[in-house]
Amino acid sequence: MIILRKPIAGVSQPALSRFAARARRAARLSGYINVLIAHNSELRELNRQFRHKDKPTDVLSFPSEEDRFAGDIAISADIARENGKQLGHGITTELKVLILHGVLHLAGYDHETDNGEMARKERRLRAELNLPDGLIERASASVKPAARKRTPPPAKKQSLAKSSRLATSGKAAGRNSR
């Protein structure tokens, strides 16, 4: 399920839902996912609450321990718009890059500790899904629209939205932005 806090010009909720399903299948992630697309203020609050970082971030992943529910992803529409502009593609493409990155975290990958396994998998899936460079390559390249990735310590279990199961695991993986 894609949850748009506010409509975003040029962004199709059904198209993002279809992409999220494709990304989930491509990553061999079982269970459904929720993707919250919100503004910097909400991502900043989530980042503060779950990672103790008082700043907005581009993407956070919240793995679930339930069988049929893989987890939640929260994305900043503001950062996605800025990165898309800076990198020469639109916000929809950037949202897809962020969704894929979040899906891989939900699948158990962690580029901070896996000796390049997530980077290789993300590179292969981006090619398969026809997406530009991802977050891992950007962090190691001179282009830095969003800063380095960090896996946070576990946080308390909590639901973030009535229509979402965000943060049911209490664990978040996110990126430090700016």
C-alpha cells in the first residue's frame, strides 16, 4: 500500500503501488509492504524517534516480524524531489529508487555490514527495473544528494499511522540526509 500524505504533482499512487510490488517480487521479499510518502517534517520526527537523529532523512525501513507482512518504508517527498532534480530525473523515478532501497533493507540486506552484497543486488535489480544509480553508488561517488547510510539501534514498537503498520518491528534502517 502506498500512503501519500498529500498529493504530489505528477506522482501516481497506483503506478507506485505496481512498482513496489515489482520491487518486492524482484528482491524475493515475501509479505506485503506499506510505503509512506510524507514531508521532511514527518521523516524528521521518525528519524528522531527511531534513530535519535534530529534531521530529515530520505528513506527509513521498518522490518516486521510477522509472516505475511514484510514491513514499512517511509520516504521524504521533499528530499526525493530535490534529489530527482539534482540528478536529472523526476520525483517518480527517485521515489522508485528509494522504494527499491527500502525493500532491500526489509529483505535483510545492510550495506553497512555486508561487504557489498546489497550494493550488488541493488545494482542488478536497478538494471532489471530500469532505474538510474542508487543510494549506495551515490554515497561513494562525488554526487551527494543525500548523505551516507547508517543502520540505527532498535527502538520501541509503535504504530505511526492509522492506515499503516509503520514501525511495528521497532527497528528502522535509514539514511542520514544532509
